[in-house]
Amino acid sequence: MVVRAISGAVIGAFIGFFVTVIAIVSTIAMAFFTESTMGIPYVIESSFQESGGLPELYFTPNYPGMLGVVIFFGALAMAYGISTGRGRHKSGLAR
């Protein structure tokens, strides 16, 4: 059970990290292409401005919020791994 919990937490942390990276990249791209302000609350905010005829893209990351997303996915995957783990009962040919 401990191994399932640890492996679920590690897998969930990786998933959370990659979800955060994809969300950041997509938010910055949407701000650039729509030329407006976009954001994910408590994770990142990005905005587009034009200064002197040149485009400027600003983004403000919220590191505790990003860490919260990674921890949330880690805890969710750990709970899922524990709850769907195999019990001590035998089935099939092992009976």
C-alpha cells in the first residue's frame, strides 16, 4: 500500500507539472494571439501590449499557485492509486 501511495504521488506530481506547463504556454499564446490579458487565477497572468509599434508580452507567474497545482494532482493520483489497489483476495486460477 505504501508503494502504491508513493508511486501515485510521483506520477501525479509529474502529471501536475506537465499540466501546469501546458496551461502556462497556452495562456501566454492566447494572450499573444488575442492581444489581450489572459490568466489562470492563482497560477499565471499574461498580457499583451504594443509599445513603439513592437509587441510586448508580459507574464506574471504565481509560484505557490503552480506548486499547489502539482501537489493537488499528486494527492489526487495518490488517493486514486490507494483506492483502486488490489486487496488481499485471490481470484481466478489463484483460488
